[in-house]
Amino acid sequence: PSPEVACEAAAALANLARNHDNRNLTIDQGGLDPLLSLAFSPHNETQRQAARALSNLCLSPQTRNAMVQRGALKTFVSLASATN
């Protein structure tokens, strides 16, 4: 997708993940892997929106555990270490 579409998709998932039920649906329906990929986008705003979505997903213990199992901690470390 275009950078704009990718950014808007990450932002939409971030907004949806504010709701507990949507967090589980996002994980169950395969939304985590695209977000992990978008976190490494060359576009800063897309990275920011992906990080926001990932942080919202971490608000529930169930989704947090699923994220840890899929290697999301590595993504968080990379984002925290980024200079941009």
C-alpha cells in the first residue's frame, strides 16, 4: 500500500485497540504481524501510529502475552532505540 494508506491503517488499528474486545479481535484476526512490520516503516508517522497501536494492544494481559510470544518485545526495543 501507499505510505498514506499504511499510516491510516495503523492509525485505525490504534484507535480500535483502545477497546478491550477489539484488542483480542486484532490479535485473533491477524492484525499483529502487519503492525509489527509497519513499526519498521521508513515513514516516521507510520512508525508512530504502529507504535501507538502496539501499545494499545499491550493494555490487556491476554493480548500482551500473545504479543510477547510473537516476538513483539524486539520491535519495542527497536522503536525505543530509534533516533528519529
